[in-house]
Amino acid sequence: MNSLLEVQGISVTFDGFRAINNLSFQIGLPELRAVIGPNGAGKTTFMDIVTGKTRPDSGTVRWGEMGHSLLSMSEAQIAQAGIGRKFQRPTVFEDQSVRENLRVALKKPRGPLAAIMDRVTDEDRARIAAIAAEIGLSDHLEMQAGILSHGQKQWLEIGMLLAQDPRLLLVDEPAAGMTSEERAHTTALLKRLAESHAVVVVEHDMEFVRRLDCRVTVLHEGSVLAEGTLDHVMADQRVIEVYLGR
Amino acid sequence: MSVFSRNRSVPIFIGLLTVFALGVTILSEAYGTGALSVSFTKVLGMTLCLCLAALAMDLVWGYCGILSLGHFAFFGLGGYVIGMWLMTARTDAVVRANLAQAPIPPTEAEISDATALQIFSVVGAEDWPWMWAASDSLFLTLLLIVAVPGLLALVFGWLAFRSRVTGVYLSILTQAMTLALSLYLFQNDTGLRGNNGLSGLQNIPGAGDIGQDRISIWFFWASAVALGLSYVGAAWLVSGKFGSIIRGIRDDEQRVRFLGYRVEVYKLFVFTLTGILCGIAGALYYPQAGIINPDEIAPIASIYLAVWVAIGGRGRLYGAVIGAAVVSLLSTYFTGGRAPDIDLGAFTIEWVDWWPVLLGLGFVMVTLFAPKGLGGLVDYVVRKAPKEDRT
């Protein structure tokens, strides 16, 4: 298994607070990985670094078969290279319809002129319809995203992630605010995606992580505390201390 | 898929604009009954130019979320560029006419020197400043009307957006830009006649025999066509994917970035495009106003532009046009001496002084009671009608 993303020894400090401390992480293609850890463990900062929002003070982040460094790339370039991100708080364009949200996310040339001349092809239409069916919003395509329920917004953002067709998906708390039925659907979707993509899921909910049934990385105070199956890491004495000592 | 089907306001807007332009023509002195004076025709034509500037402001602020407090600088620059050509050509013609009686026919160089002296003696200069180099060519002037505001917007925008300056900081920067430009133009030695500005711009070269009554209608129509075309273009731009992206930037810039779009490139595109639109609007406005001076570019003008759009309703193109038309016409009414002063015994309400108060109150009222602006009132009419049909 080749590694798609290879993070090596990164550290980042905010005003003296060491949010990430010599963290190393890799994920291959295809793979499903859950990242867990108490609040402040550095999960979101880790995603910020991979997606280019935050620059680490030291360390390397390498991407793809050619091992390009992501540290010199902008957020937009990283996204175009094939890394998609879903935020913890669902962020969709509330002022626009579900269809417009998906259309903006659709994998097509990203320049302004391309956007001005863009026409919705039959292929685009089919793709949007397929994604809408997948996320259960087929009947809401013309609805304003702002009036969707919290769970539906979560779904829409997952749909936008799918529309981008990334190779690596960083998914922050996908199941928050979902009913148990929706959670089951999310689990199935993530597992299916992981057959052909690299998927990193950040999650608090242990039950959800158990259902994902994948390799788990435990973060604590900005570094990796343990890695392995869920049962393996939960048996680790240090992990137990971190979770109980919270 | 035409723009008419993508944006329902387009056919209505173009229809109303056409009816309005035809109506003004029918009532004009030159081509109709003469019910409208030449000066009022000019006011209406100038109002259309202000509507065009407001349309640009709505694109950059209402749609893309960049609260620029400097777009009137681009408007003024367009005016200065066309003003240089108008003034040169006009003065050149006057000088030629004066020298025609001279016993020895003057050389071209002498005419040029005399023209320069005529224009610049007011600021104690007699040579052509470098920036007037293109003022004898209509073609270059038309090019510069687009290029000068466009380049300033491009360079300023590139510096600002590349450094990710946003929100109130960007507004302050744009305000500083327009203030700096205005102060620069106030200098007598900058080559643009300092606070005298450029004048006599209503005299169109080669149209000496044609009266202002006809010229006013021509410029009125030119302004109407420019506004109409820009409206269609803007509606087309914002109704497609490009519109989705810039509205996305307005609402959540970071999200757009993580979708792989280079936000700064989009902002720069909109900022520059709207700067150019303002330049064109200014180039049509000042030949009707007849005079331009650095005061026109003062920061307050750009703030008014934002106020018009806010009152009209941002994020909807017709809102900007309504806001600019209503507020600037009211402003002309109250500050132009047309409104009768109200005598309250102890003191008199003189509207010239009280108009800013009225405008301020109006702005507060709209913000409180109609946050979507005057244009938002259209929703009540449009959205209610289909419901009644269904029952």
C-alpha cells in the first residue's frame, strides 16, 4: 500500500501553546481512518495544516505518488490537488439552492473565465442527480440550503465533498446532529467511499467509530498517542488515562 | 438558456428603461413637446450614470461582499480622462478660430503652445503635462477610459486581496485610496489644473452648431444604453455559476477556498470589472455635468454610493438602480433650490442644510424597517401574486 498523505514530525505553536507536537501520520489509498482524541488534542489543527489553512513551524507534509510538499501550496491548490474537507459545523452556502451548492462544488475548471462560461451539461446534471440521490436530497434540489435541517446540511456538505471528487476526504464529525438511521447511512457511505478513496474521519462518538470498523489514531496534546484497531487502542493504558482523566 | 429566462428582472428592467428613455425624448425640447428643460434632461441622464455606478457597487459589495468605499474614484478618473480630451479639443478649436485672423498663418506647434497656455495658465503653467499625451486622440481617450480605472483597480486590488485584507480593513484602505487620489488632484502642479478641475466639458468637439438641447438627449440615450447593456451583462454574470461563487465568497470565503477556488482572483476580477464600469459611467456623466474637480472624488462620494445601494437593497441589481435614482434625484431636488423652505417662525428649515439629516433619517428607517432596501419591497408584489393564482 502506497501512502497518499505522509505527515512527518510537524509542530505548530499558537501564542506559546503547542497545538501540534512532532506529529507524524500517514494514510494510504484506499483506506478508512478514524482520528479520535479529547478536546484540544489537535484534531482540527491537524486538518488545518493538511488543507493549507495553517502553516506548521516545522515538519513536512507530502502528498501523492510524487511526494509533493503541500506546505508551499495555497488552500485552493491543495483542494484542486484532490483533498476535500468537511467542516465540523456544517458550512454550506445558505443563500443558495441545494443544486447551486452542488454545482459550485462539482469537479470542473476553477478559473473565473471557466466559471463565467460554464454551462450545465447533461453529464453535470446526471452527476448532481446521482449525488442528490445519495445524500437523500433529491426532492430538495431547488430548496434554499439555509432552510434545510441541521442533518440535511451535514448531508449537503458531504454531497459537496463527493462532487469535488477528491482522493482524500477529511471529514470532521460527520454524524453530529444526525438521527441513528442517518448515522447508519453515513457509516455505510463512508465505508463505501473508502473502497476507492482515502478517508479520514474525526469523531467523538465511540459508537460511531466502532461501526466504522477501521484503524484508529488517537491524538493527545498534539501528538499520536496510539494507533491500531479500536479494541487495541482502547486497551492501551495511556489512552484510558487520557479519556478518564479528562 | 438566455439571460432573460435566467433572471426575470431583465426584461422588465429593459422594458421600463426603454419606456422611460422614449418618454423623456418625447418630452424633450429638441425632439418633442419641450416639457422637460435641457438642464433637467441632463439631470436625468446624469442620474442614469449614477445608477450605472450603483450597479457596479452592488456587484462588488452586494454580490461579492467587498465593501469598497473607493469606487467613486474610478468614476472620477473616467471623467478626468474624457475631460482631458474634451477640453483639449474645445480649446484647440477656440485657439484656431482666434489665430485665423492673424496675418501669418500659425504653425501647429504654435497652436499647441497657445492651447496649452490657455488651459494651464490658471495654475501658472504653460506646458503640456505628460498625462495629457493622449488627449488629442479620441481613440486613445476611449481606450484610457477603460484602462486607467481598470489598472488602478487591478493594482490596488491585487495588493489588497493577495494579502487577504478583508472586511472593515479593506473598506478603510479603499477610502484611503480615494482620499489620496483626491488630495493629489487638488495639487496645482499635478497637471490636472488642481482645484479648478476641468471645465467646459459640455462642449462636444465638432458639434459646435448643434445645440445643447440635442446633445443632452444624445448623452441621455448613451447613458441609458450603457446602463441597459451593463444591467443585462451583470444579470447574466450573477445568474450563472460565477454568481454562485462570488455570493459564496461573500457568505463564506474560507469555504470557497477549500472547494479549490482562488478567492483572490475572483475578487480581483469583480473589483476591476466594477472599477471599469464606474469609469465608463463617469466618462458619460461629466460631459453632461460640464465640470469635474477633485471634490467629486472626495471620500464622501464613495460613501454615498454605498448608501444608495444599501437603501435600494443590495444583492439585487434593480435595487441598486432604484436606490441611486431615488436618492440622487431627491438630493437634486432638495439641494438644488427646488424644494420650498419651511418657515417655522423661530427658524426656517432650509433644505440645502437639512437634506443630509433627511437622508440620514431615511437610511436609518430603511435599515430598521426594510432591511432588504427599497428593492426588497418588490418581493411583496412579486411573491404574493402567484399564491393568489393558486387558490
